[in-house]
Amino acid sequence: MGDLFRQLKKGGACPNCGCAERYKRRLTSGGGHSPYLLQGLGAFMHYADVVVYADCGLTQFFPEPEARKNVRSNEVWRRI
């Protein structure tokens, strides 16, 4: 887990604009009536914590651990 991930999960300032005001929501991602944002990471239903910074709108998704463990082995996700 990288330093930026830890900073964002703990409540650090936005790396884009420095804003400390952020909002969090748990998102269901499973298709159907929910957006299918975590395709290829395992089970049909996934959950992610979504953090949005109020000033610039930077949005970060933090998938649950069960989904994250599949990102390296799934061809849908490309390392950048």
C-alpha cells in the first residue's frame, strides 16, 4: 500500500489542490442498477469507498480488499 493511498484514507490534504474538505461514500459496483466500475475483480457485487475533495473534485476509489487482490492478475486492468 503506497503513501498516497494511506494519506487519502487517513484524511490528508488533496494532492491536487491542497483542500482538506472531503466527502466519503460507500459505492456498490455490480452492474444492473449500479455502475459496473470494478469489472474483472472477482464477485458480481463489489464495494468501494469513494472519496471526493470539495474544491477540485478529485475522486478516489478504494475497492474492498477482496477485489483489490485480483487487479494484478486480470487482463481488464493495465498497469500504468
